Amino acid sequence: MSDVRTLAVAFAVTLATILGGAALTGYVTADGAAPAPEIQNEHYVDGDAVANDTPGEATVEMAAATRSQTVLVDPGVEPQGALPSSPLALLGFGGPGVADRDVRPLANALIENGHDVGVYVPDPEQQRAVPPGAEQGPTQLGERLAEADAFVTFRTDYDERELDEIESFVESGGHVIVATEPDAAFDQPGAAALDATLGVTTDPGYVYNMAENDLNYQRVYAEPPESDAALTEGVDRVVLPSATPVGTTAAGTDVLRPIAGSELSTTRAPTEAPLLVRNDEVVMVGDSDFLSPENAQRADNDALIGNLADFLVTNDRTPPGAGSGQPPSGPTAPDEPSEEPPEEPPENRTAG
């Protein structure tokens, strides 16, 4: 019986302690709730972490004075369901609700300067099997590239024939911009094959900066290592909302690197790996969201976008068989008279 009495007394004391503590807390806070603990996450409380929460004004300007060019954009849309009546809606022209890739700052700059912007979306009805023995013609992408001077892609999963056509496009002087994201680094084998085709590389993980960033630690600042590069003219610093390291397999140029204090998510170690590189006719950038209207207003993103537009249209694109419908012939010695009959005027010829 004494054990039961002892347990009862202990229970009563414990209950009184709990109720007394709750009453005291209510008295102290005046609302019956304990005060919230202090946040210990540095990237939320550091006053230097948020550099500027008010965007500036985007002024995307082009300096290149060239003939009208055709820039083909592959937004990476899967051919499922009904597509918008205007393909440009997939690039943000028609409201953000239908935009797969809202790259209006880049597209607008090109259009306003007299260039044509096309959107590539494969038509599943045209993806027919080639009959045995029949000559295999170009793919849908190859047909569009044949009419283009520059190409923008978001690392779509291309098949082997499409990769060959993209490689031929670059070899003929066409300029290409490839934009990727950290979560798209290794999810599609065709995307990795595109990197190999273009001589660029992508590393796993994302770059972050806890000490100095734009709005949050994943929105990192990047700066050019040299100030005289064409792609960084007028660019002191840009903001990349979610960037992954990129590189080149050949003798390329590191155009943008993260600022000091940046680290890589996969190693938690400091990194200076480039976030935008150029390899001759190819530019690879480890982010795509910087092209959106709201991000074009951050730092010098608008100047970078204008420089990328200039890069696209200042190419030496010479499509195979341009002007004749036939593959170009080998060079002839200028001092030797030709014994061939005069070539038929172009207006009397038909495309091969």
C-alpha cells in the first residue's frame, strides 16, 4: 500500500511541476506559447546573404550589325498533347502559364534586331520508320537546322542521327548555346552524348555560396576572369539561380567563374570551376533560368544576354550546297581555265 501512496505522490508532484511551468510560460509570453528558438542557419540570418531584394531594370541590347539570321530554339518539349497555336508561346510569348522555356529577353532582342527566331518541337506523326532499302533522309531536327544559322538547346536527349546533324551544323560554322541545370546532369544518355559531340562537359552537383549571394545561397554570383572577352563586355557580375560546373574537352575559354566563398554541393569544398565556357562555335552554361525576364533584371544578366545574342548571329554559317542544292565541290586552281561548259543560271535550276 505504501508503494501505491508513493507513486501517487510522485505523480501529483510531477503534474504540478508541468502545470506550473506552463502557467509561468503563459505569464511570461502573455499568449500561452513559449518563445520561438533563435534560428541557427547562417544562410537565413546573415545580413550579407541578401545583397539586394529589389530587381533592377533589364536592358538587353545587341551590338552586332549582321544580316538577318535564323536562330532555332529547342525548348525540350515532349510531343505530347496539343501544342500552342504559336510555337513562340513555348518561349514565353503568350503568358508564363504556357511557357516551357521563358527566354523572352533573348528572343525579343533577336527579333527586335531583325533576326528570325524559330522553335523546334518534333512532330510524332512524322517520326515514321524508313522502309528497308530506302535512302535515309534528314531528321526533323536536321531539316530545321539546314535552314538555321544558330541553335539554342537545353540539353535535350538527342539520338545518334540528330547528334551527327548537330555536329555537321557546328562544322559548317553554326553557333550553338547549350544551357543545362544541376538536376539534368546525368538523367539522359543523349544529353551526355550531346556534350561529347560538342566538346563540352558537365559536373555533378550545384554551386552555392553561404557568405555572399543573391536572395538565397543557391543564387550565386559569377564574374569573368578577364575583362576583354566578347561574351563579358559590360559584365562585372551576373546571377545564376541554380548553376552546375561546366567545362570543355578542347582548348576553350572560361568565361564566368563563381566568386570567392562558393562551394560545390557534392564535395562541400570551395570551387572555382567555370559556370560558362566557350569552345569555338559552342557556348556551354551551367544554368538556364538566368534567361528568364525576372532574372534578366539581376546584376549584369541583361548585358550577358545581349552578348549571347550577338554570339549567335555573328557566325560563319555556310550550309552544305548553299545556293546550288548540291554538296560543294572541291576548289579549282584560279590560274587554270575551265573546260567545263558554263554553269546553268541558278534561276533555272531545281533543288536536289
